[in-house]
Amino acid sequence: MRILHLSDFHLEQSTIYRSQTIVRQIIETLQPFQEEIPIDLIICTGDLIHKGGLNSRNGLANMLEIFDIHIIT
């Protein structure tokens, strides 16, 4: 079983573009591994949102959707 563990994004509205860029780079790095043997489980732990609020939650959902599109099949 292959597990991807992500932790402590500390996403906030002011850094959402940078966070999305980092996630895209993670996806690009993982793609060859995903094609070889698929990742079975993605675990996101720690402080995913730096400071709560509707905008942060929406940004986090949009950012994590990238994993749904590219990794989770």
C-alpha cells in the first residue's frame, strides 16, 4: 500500500497562489511514481488552514481538488 502524507499547509488567503503552485509541483514530482504504482491513500494532517474563515476553506478545497484530478483515480 502506498500512502502520501501531507502536513501543515497553513493555507491563508494571502498565500493561496503560492500554495497552489507548491501543490502543482508536488503533483508533477509524484506523477512518475503514480504511473508506476498508484498511490492508495492520501492523508492530510496538521494545520491545513492558518486562520479559519470561509475564504480559507474554499481555497483549501480548491487546492486539494488538484489531488483528486491528478492522483486519485
